[in-house]
Amino acid sequence: MTPTATAGRTPRRRLTAFLHRHAGVRLSLLLSAPLLWLGVAYLGALAALFVTALWSTDTFTGDVVKELTWVNFQDLFTLDVYRTIALRSVGVAVAVTLIDLVIAFPMAFAMAKLASPRAQRWLVIAVLTPLWASYLVKAYAWRIMLSADGVLGWGYGLTATILTLSYLWLPYMILPIYAGLERLPDSLLDAAGDLGARGPRTFRTVVWPLTFPAVIAGSVFTFSLSLGDYITVKIVGGTSQLIGNVVYDNIGAANNLPFAAAVATVPVVIMLVYLAAVRRTGALENL
């Protein structure tokens, strides 16, 4: 080996030894790229959203006036129609989350504790299969079923929206609960039975507390996805209006981008409040 090659390898060996001794530096280098992407793509987009919400639109020309003002937020909080839409959107998100929880928990329990290992694999595939289909295909399938001549014939409206969203986001509730129940030792269930606890008490004192973090994880998906959805409402919602529709309409037909940005901050704030409340329960630390 030539002296030049030896000299070239020495700095690399020193760098390798340095990184081996300093785990914190190594971890920082590994996380630098994804954290930079998070800062630019996500936090940067949020910052741009909040700044745009403080602009206004010239009612005569339709041009965006890039001067800071609170007029959009004043309209958002003082006009009854927008408060009603916000509350309706939260109600829909809560309803979808509760419906998915009621359906998902028994399914996940059967998958994790009652099915054989081979059946578990097939059931997981069955839960994942709807995710392979297009969102629009599934939404329009529900539109056909809910139409007056469809299989259900219930018509369009808020109920149809809740039903369709519950179907769309159900896998996102099943899979976290299934993962949480799979980690639940069978010995705990056997011990509860040996101590005389019946099914409801075993669920209340053993199963639910230990799977609550998984339920929270699933609820974050179903709640947030329902809160900001606008496509399903357009397809099966009839005349119903949710937050997503207001944002969509102000970007398109109304051509009022600053007000659309102001409305878009509402679900962001709601989710921050929701995550803060969840964090106080300690569920996030036990995921």
C-alpha cells in the first residue's frame, strides 16, 4: 500500500472513531436531513399559511393585498355561519371516530386474540385491501348505494357523509388497536379470569387501560382526516358544508385565498388542542 493511500484512509478512520465515540453527533447527522425537510416542507408551509391568513383580498379587483390585517379572523369568529360550520365539522369528526372505534375494537380483538396465526395474516390483508382502492372510487361507490335508486337509498346529507367517512377511515382505527391488543399478554386475561373477573370487568380493568394508547393513535387518524375532508362532502354531503368545503370554495369560486388560509387554520388549531389534551392523559408516552 502506498503512503498516499495510507494518508487518505487516516482521516476517514479518525472520523469513524470520532462518530463511534460520540453517539449524539452520529444521531444528529442521521436526523439532520429529515428534520431539515420537516422544517422546510411542513413548518414552512404552516408559516406561509398563517402569513397568508393575515392578508386580504381587494373586493373590486380580486387581487391579494399583502398588508397584515385581522379582518379574516374577525369574519371567521363573528359570523354565525362559520361558527356553525366549525362545530358541525368537529361533530362529524367525533361521530366518525366513535363509530370506527365501536366497529374496530371487536374486529381487532378477534384478529389478535381469537384468530389463528394464519388467519391473522389473512385478516390483516383483508383490512388493508380497501386502502389499495382509489379514494374516489370508494366515495362514488357509496354515492351510488346511498342514491334514491341505490341499495340503501338513504339519500345524501350529513348522515351519508358520516357513514362514508367511517368506512374510508376504518382501517386506520383497526390496525393501531390490533397492534396494541397483540402486545397484550394472554396471561393477563387468564389471570383476570382466574381471579373471578367476568368479561365486562376484564375489559374495563385490563384490556381497555392497556390498549387505550392504541385507541388514541387510531383516533388521531380518524379525527384529523375527517376534520379536514372536503371531497366526501362534495360527493355525498348534499347541501352540507364543512370546514374543508369552505376552504375549497374560497380558493376556487370565491377567489379569496387569504380567507381560505384563515379558515384552514381552524383544523390546525383544533388538532393542536386535541393532541395537547391527549398528551395530558399520558397516552402518547405509552405508544
